[in-house]
Amino acid sequence: MSGKYHPLTAALSAASARGQQDVELDFDAIANLVAGLPSSADLRQWWANTDHPQARAWHAAGYRVQQVSGYA
């Protein structure tokens, strides 16, 4: 996988290789990995386990979003 979300895939793949079943990342950490999040990331739907590029990034590492916190 290449593109904007490749660093996220790489970070999650490294966590998987260490045996981590769950990974918690805050919005800032993800934004730093991928050089910024789009404004649509403010919407819960952006984090859905769909076929969008960001979701393919965590799926490629073997993860799924289970919970998103931080929305008003």
C-alpha cells in the first residue's frame, strides 16, 4: 500500500508484529503520521470500516476501528 495513509499502515503493522491486538491512537498522533487529517475526519462516519483509503490503511494492517472518542 502506498499513498497518504501508508505511514498509518506501517505503524499499525509494526504494532501487530509486536503482538498488539488493540492500538489506541489519538487524532493528533494519526494526523502526524499522515501529514494531516481532512476536515471530514471530524465526522464519525470518516472512521467507519469501509472501503475508503483511510479504512484500507488499517484493514491492510489487520485492524478495524472499534471505538472513536473525542466528538462533542
